[in-house]
Amino acid sequence: MIVTSYVFKDGVFHEERLQKLVNAVGKEHVVLDLSCRRKDGEFYVVTDRWQKFTELALSHEVLNELSQYCDEFLIHAVDLGADKIVMYNYKDGVLKENTDYTVNVVPGSGPRHLIFSQDGRFGYLINEIANKIMVFKYNEGRMSLIQAIHCVPRHFKGFNAAAAIHLTKNSLKQNLRP
């Protein structure tokens, strides 16, 4: 069972929620999905479709502590320089890229910010350099591209860089830097 935001509330890790889940299904059936974003030079766990930072920064110590509740970790991070959405596994004290789940995007796109739909079925990635939003179907840790949307008209010749993406109840909004 892959667990995401259930164990976090208002940006705080709630150990009792995770323990309740482990008691119900067993540690060997729990995979803790830790989506993260960089802030102040560290990767913090984020919730609510990658919008809300928690107080939990990833570290060897944190992962060791959380490993008592799960059999495996899935860790997502956007890597602008490498043009990919990286999935990491953490097991037995080792953090390793899971290349089976990592998603490569078009070289030179510059993936910047990833969010998920309310139901967790779709991911929306804004690319800083290419000024595109990529829409992915998300299922059991795998992402498959289903659409690419230009953020600026194709005939636009000036400089523009995509900065962030936000999902509201009724729309998908982007922030661009002129």
C-alpha cells in the first residue's frame, strides 16, 4: 500500500496515523511516498499536490526513523538540470534512483515545479526553459505523458521563463517570469 499525505496534517508528521496504518496492514505492506521539493538547500516533504511544505527535511536520520513503519520509500523530486522527474527508493539505509519510475523529459525543458490533481491521478509539470506544462497520468508510482501545453504563444520571440504552477478548484494557473 502506497501512503502519501495521510501521515501529514497541516505540515506536521503524525506518527500515530502511520502507526495506525501499520497496525492495520503490517509494515511489510506499507510504502511511504515522500514527494519533496528543495527549500533552503534541503529537500522537504511536500503535501497537497506538492503545494504545502511540511516541517520534515529529508536526511539519513529521518529516513532511518521512518523505516520502522514501512518496507520501502518512494521519493519524488524534480531535477531541472537533468531534465527529469526523479523517483528515489530508500531501503536498508540506501537512497537510490529508481530508473524504472524516473521520467525523462525533453532535453533542455528545465522541469521546475510539479503538482498533482486533487484525486492524485494526474501530475502537472511546468518547465522553466521550454515554457510548457506537461500533463501526466499517475498510477502506482508511474507517470505517463498525456499532453503538453505551451504557456506562451508559439510566435512569441521575447524572453519568458515559467516559474510555478498552481491548481485551484476550477483551473490550472501558471506563473511566468518576463
